[in-house]
Amino acid sequence: MYKAVEPFIEAAAYIVDGACLSMLFAKFGVKRIQRGIWTCILTILAWSAANMLIRYFVFSDLPYTLEKSLISFLLHSAAIYLIGLGLYSGRQVIRLFLTLLFIALLYVISEVGHGIRLFLVDGVEKLSMRHEAFQNITTVKIILDSIYIFIDIAAVALFYFSIKSIVNNHRRPAESRSAKEFIFGILPALLGSLVSVALYFMILLINEQGHI
């Protein structure tokens, strides 16, 4: 069941993430194209294309490695920055801040969701060994597929509402802020990015060693 709906969830995630990226850059900058809807559409298309290219060229063959994950993180960051550079005008320090903020939120929410999914899957597998009601293979598969679908959808929704909250709660014009303010804002965003990468690497390393 999950394999059947996974491509649709992934496509929806690209669209939502692209729309969030457009919201964020539009709030802190100026759209280069006069009609805002076209800027949003182009942002979604550019973000979707970047994700598909990264997935094809970096993760086209197994296994997933720490080196590939780092390359993916850097390429995603570069894609966000270039999309902001091409479709939105504004100061470079603001663009850098938004890039780090977006990638940090994206990775943290994604990896927290992945961690919760591993925890729930491990719980279901233990129940299947201990309780007769969970020993039916079909029942276990339905439960696991439901967990995958729910976590994926919840992660996309949480990311959207996180970006929406940032946009709605930002009142002061970005151009009125000094470079020093954004530099101080970049530091926690950069720290969040590093934490998210470290978290991703830890989960990947544990999986590679077969501890989960």
C-alpha cells in the first residue's frame, strides 16, 4: 500500500516545500516577476527539478552513505540559494539567512519524523513477536504502511505550518534590519543545519550498523 501512494506523497511534498520556499523568500524579499503566482509556480518547479536531479545523480545506486548524504545536503542548500537568487531580489545576507533557515527546518523535521517512524516500526515488530494478534503478516504490513503514510504526511504538514508561522509572525520589514541582526540570525540557523545533518548521519550510521 505504501509503495503505491509513496510517489504521490513525494510529489505533494515537493509542491508544498516549493510553495513554502516561495512564501519565505517573498516575505523577506521582492519577486522579480511582476505576477506573483508565476514566481510561486517557477519556485515549485525549480525545487521539484532540483530534488529529482539530486535524487537521480546522488542516490541512484545503493547503499546510501554518509558521503552521499553530505553531498545531498550541500546540493539542496545550493539549490535553495540559487532559486532565491534567480527569482527574488534582496540582500545577500538575507538570502543566506533564509537558505539556512529553510534547510535547517526541512532536515530537522524530516529526521525527527524518520526517528519517530523507526521507533514505531520497532515497537510493531516487537509486538508481532510477543502477541498473537500481531503475528498475521498482512495485519503487520497494513500497520507499518499506515505508520509510513501518517509520518510522511505529518512531516509535510508540520513543515508547512512552521514556515507559515514564521511568515505570519514577521512584522518588521527585512530591509530595515541591519546586517549584524541577520548575522546573529544566521548563527542559530547554521547551528540548526549542523544539528540536522548530525542527526541524519547518526540515524544513517545506526541503520548501516544494523542496530535498528
